[in-house]
Amino acid sequence: MIKELQLGMLNNRWIETKSIVIYGFGVVARKCIGMLSQDFHIPYIIDNAPEKIGTVYNGIPVISQAEALMKEERLPIVIIGTIGVYKSISEMLSKAGLKEYEDYCLLDLFVAEWYWHNRKQVHLVEVHTTITTRCTLKCKNCNMFMPYYKKHIDITLENFKEDMDNLFRVADRIFSVGILGGEPIINKQLPEMILYLQENYGDRIGEISVITNGTILPDDRLIDVFKKCNVRVHISDYTSTVPYEKRLREFESIMADNDIEYRTNSSLVWCDFGFPDNSFNFNNVRNHMMECFPIFRGINDSKLYFCHVAWSAEKCGMYTLQEEDCFDIKKIDKFNEEQVKEFINYSLGGNEKWSLSLCKLCGGCGVDNKKYVKAGLQADAGER
Ligand code: SF4
């Protein structure tokens, strides 16, 4: 388990490198490789899945670990994926005699360290923002606790602009900015939000994505904006628990007919977070948080959340966060290096003494939570 990721952990070999190898050719890697290729030579990607070996992505060949380790030149290996993926790759590499932070490290740490040392820039991997807490579904185990809201929140275009302006005042580049809900298409200002993001910060974002359940068909205006801004649409498919196959297929057809890049995730695996009805009570909260280590940060109310779930836990009225649980971006002086470094270190999970208070109660998605549930199971009528 990673104990801590902080600036200063990588040596000069990492800071000075102009070439890297990517290990892990999954969804997250596809979000990042385009932008990474602008600054680094990537001679090959490592992945051990037979169907990926031998393929080429953006001109970069995908090869197996065995083939990579036979190469004479040992380049720094940047692992891209969830913390679970990182752990299993890390085990394979250490068995092969490679050392963590010398030979390989997690993408988040590498980009934080490299861009800060070389350019005094802040580089984040993935940030999500919630634009409505309303949803067309009522999932029992919604990890944003949407069924618990008594009074729903719709983020206005002005709120959204303020959040993005504050975020990009501090962050120089972000591989992926995700817009979600609830169901984000419910918010009628979604097209204007995407346009604002693209027009003002598009050159600093790898991809803008929208995460939807595919129950509401996009209108012509939204389709135009998706196309114009190259939005990648992630469709969470809950049809194994909710009967809306026809609608989902219609949604997919609209995406395909308009050449909008989309991906339907039909193999969602959810953990029961326990919170708030059957909360956990972890003793070592830091260890538990680092086992979970969400891949994305959250931005709402101009605050950066190490875990976006925490924002919603408070907003739905089931939890009160502590001041140090989130980072108020408005307070950062971009020209104060110590403050900016503190922000980067927070985004990496803070130091060993810090933990997000909600993690004591929340089961999360790490290997220490084995309570799996079927994704999208609906709450009974009257429940919540
Ligand atoms: S365990 Fe902590 S980090 Fe993981 S989802 Fe829950 S609150 Fe977020």
C-alpha cells in the first residue's frame, strides 16, 4: 500500500527525463497519453492483456512486460490506473527486481513532480464537478448519496464559471475534467458550461467528459456542443437492474450517428460504502483512505476535494466536514510557492498524518471493502 505521495519523493532521473514508458493501457491511460505525448517521448506502452499486446495507439506500440524488460535501455515507468491496478503492477515489477520511485511510480506523483520542478506548473490528473444532485434513477448505493437529498441542488452557470476560474487560476493543466450529477443532462445549462470550459481552458485540458446514465436523450443543442468541444461521453449502463435498454440504445445511436466519442460501461462494480445507514468504523483511517485513493479529485464551491464523495456527504445533510477535509482554492496565492506546493501535496493525498475524516465511516472502493453490491439497484418506493 502507498503510504504517502508528496513532492520531493522522485530523484533527478525522473525530473530530468524527456522519455517515459507508460504501464497500463486502460481507460485512464487513453485520457492522458495525448497530452503526455506533447512533452515526453513515449517509445512504448506496457500492458499484459493479450488483446492489447501488438496494437498501436497514437503511433505507440503496446508490448508485454516481458518484452519491455528485455530492452537494454531502462526508462522511467509511469503506471496509469486505479490504485488497485497500481498495486498489482507494482508487485510484478518488484518481483522483476525494479524499485518503486526509482524505476516506476504512479502517474499522479510523476506529473506533479515533473511539472512543478521543471515549469513551476500544477498538473492534475482528473477532476470532477457535480452540476446537479437530481437524477432520473434512485440507486440505493449511489456513491454520491443522491437519494438522501431532501432539497436538491442545481449548480448555476455562474457557480460553474466561478469554480472553473478558481480551479484554473491554480491548476495549469488537467488531463480530464468530468462533468457529472446526479444526471448531468437534467441541468439545462450543461451546453453553456461545456462551451465555457472549452473556450476558456480547452488548451489546458486533455479531455472534457460527461458521465451520464443514458436515460435522457441529448437535444440538438447539446449534441452540437458535444461535437464542437470533442466531449467524451461515458455512459453508465444500469440496464441489468433498471429496464431502459431501448432508451440506452437510442442514446448510443445518437452518439454514433454524430461521431461523438462515447463508451458504455456495462460491467460496473460497486462497493457498499455503508455510510450513512450502516457506517464502518475504521481504526487506521489513513491506511484505509490510501487503500481507496480515488482516481479523481472533486471541485465544487471553489474547493478541491481529495474525494468528491465528501462534498456530497455534507451537501445531502448526512455529514459535517472538518475544515482540513477540503482545500479552499480561493485562498491560494498562485505566486506563493509554499501555498501552491501545499495544494499539490493535498491533491496527492496529503502527508502521512492527514486523513479525510469521512474515511473513518465510509467503506470506499479499496481492497479492504469486500462488500460488493449490484450497480444501480433501485431503492423501493417510499425508501429515502
Ligand atoms: S473511503 Fe474515503 S476516499 Fe474512499 S470513497 Fe470513502 S470517503 Fe472517499
